[in-house]
Amino acid sequence: MKKLCTTLSTMRSFAPLILRVVFGGLFLWHGIDKFRAGIDMVEGAFNMWGVPAPALAAPAVALLEVVGGIALIIGLGTRLFSMLLAVVMIGAIVYVKADVGVIAAEGAGAGAEVDIANLGGLLALMLLGPGPMSIDAMVGLEPSEATAPEPVLTRA
């Protein structure tokens, strides 16, 4: 087991890349889908769910999902876009899924489980950062491993 853990630890730098590509791809796809369906339709859904300023929110969310998805995939502004997309997920949970619950009753549509998983992944990226295989790291927007501050852990 120790050898497996040691081997996997050598590939640790791929973790943020995997998270970025998976979550970036999902958000990119959802943003494109909102434009394909029509922003008017998305606005109508937002209005029905009680999202504030649906005429502004619908195109803003769609655009953020497309731009943020691409940014995550390439690793540009990773922490910022993770944070912004996390706000979108919180909005989806509060406005769309609050009445449905985490696991929806049969026939009630999807529950909040996927939104919560997306939120968890985005928060992980926000804390982990983009990793070394990113534009952020290449252009110096992220501290290198050598200069990153050590986490402060206290014992009770």
C-alpha cells in the first residue's frame, strides 16, 4: 500500500489539471447549452425560479459559464473563475434546488447532488489553485511550490 501511495504521490501535480478540465468542460458545455436553448428561455426559467434580475442574470450566467469553463480548462484565472462559478452553484442550489432537496423524489427532476458536487470541486480548485500545468503558473500568477506559504496548522 505504501508503494502505491508513493507512486500516486508522484502524480499529485496532475490533480488540479484533472479538476480544471472536468469542471471547466462541464461549465463550458452548460454555458453553450444556455445559448443554444436561447437566453430568452433561460431568462424565463430564472424568472420562474425567482432568480433576481433574470434579464441580467441569464446572459451573465451563460457567458460566465462559457468564459469561466474555457479559463478553467487552460488554467487562466483559475481561483477567480472557481470562485465566480461557485457563486453560480450556490445560486442554483438556493433558487432551483432548495425545494427539491439533495436527492429528489421520483419524478421531481434532479436534486441538488450534482450542484453540490460541482460546488465542492470548485471550492477545491479555489483552495488548491491551478497547479503547475496552467497558464496561471507559467505567467507567474500563482506562487511556485517553493515560494508558497506553508499552511498553518495548530493542535488543540
